[in-house]
Amino acid sequence: GLRGLHRDMTSESEQWKMNALPAVGLGLLVGVANSRRGTALAATRAAEPEVKRKKKKEVFDPANEPGAMAPLGFFDPCGFAEKGKRKKFRELRVAEIKHGRVAMIASIGLVAQHWVPLDQTWVDLVPATRLGPLSATGLGAFYQFYGVTGFPKLLTIIFLLGIVEFFIFVEKPRLDAGDYGNPLQIPLDSREMREKELVNGRFAMLAVLGMWMAELVTGKDAVQQLGIDVPADYDIVRAAWQPASLNTGFGFS
């Protein structure tokens, strides 16, 4: 009886083993599949940061650059400054800064030359235009470059300006637009200071144009247009009166 029982238990154990083998094999296959899936998922996740690093390059927008401020904001009705054209915008910004700086100096010169003329021997050459007479201490001062003695002066000035433009104030791409050095160490790198320079330069360009237009209409220089009662033949540098004959016809009316 015991032998029969032993045989039955043995057969049942062998039968259980036979039934368990497919389940174990299936479990191993599932485990291998899950392992491979986990490896692939880990590799994918490891590659995700690299994908995220490759963000789309931000398109250049001139509306975010210094100079776009209240009340007009980004004012470009002619469409010169286009989106995505950083190089072109830099060229325009350099030109704007240079013209603004020249205009600021010119606005001071147009006032100062009323009292400090460099040369008055050309006064009689100043003609009247169709709009009216020119002032010898205003736009009429350009006539000192007329003739045999005046033309070499003009060439000299152009030559000196060429040296300054091409050899001294040279634009460097690694620096900000209009950055030609800061010998006085004035803190000019902030956005606020850059916008102040742009605003003053724009105002100066309009001011110079306004002074010229007013002179063509009235025949008066920048100081005379303000109605300041200061004789034009007074030399502040020498603090002495110049001969009245050199300034005949160009005083206040």
C-alpha cells in the first residue's frame, strides 16, 4: 500500500513539474521582454534632455531692442528694421547712433558760431536763396569753402573726417553698436543710458533740421531765431567788438 502511495505521490510531483515548466518559461520570457522594454525606456529618457536642449532658436525682434520706448514704442513705419535681420538692424543702429552724436555736436555748433565765427572774410559771398537770405553765422557759413582758398579747406575737413571714420572710430562686431571706447569711464552699458543717448540724438537731429529750415525762411541763425538780443558781431572768445563792416546786414531786424 505504501509503495502504491509513493508511486502516486511521485507521479503527482512529476506531473506538477511538467505543468510548472511552461509557466516558468513564460515567466522568463515576460521578464526578458520587460527587461528589454525597461532598457529601451531608460535609453529614451536619457536622450530626452538632449532633445530638450535643442530648442528652437529665438527669432530676433527689433521691438525688444533699446530705443523702443513710450510713448511711441517700436516706431518703424517704413519697415526698415525687420524681424530676424539682426545684422541689418545693427547696421541701422550704428548709423543712427553716429548721426545722433554728430547732430548733438552740430546743435551746439550752430549756436556757438553766432558769436565765434572762424573767418568772416567770406561774408559778402553769402547770397539770398529763393526762400530768403542766409545768415553768415548760420548756413551761410558754408560759403567759406567757396573759391580757390575755400575749397582746400573743405578737402582738408573731408580728409580728417575720413581718417576718423575708417581708422579711429572703427566698428567692432564683438562690441555693442557705437562702442568706440570709454576713456572717461562713464557707466554707459546699461539699457537706460543707451536709450538716453538715442533719445537725445534723435531730438538733436530734429533740432538741427528745424534750425536750418527756419533759417531758410527767416534768414536768421539759431540764436537770432530765439530772439535773444545779443549783437552777432560780438566775439565771446576775445571779449571785444569786431569791426561792424564785417557783419553788415546780419544783425537783428
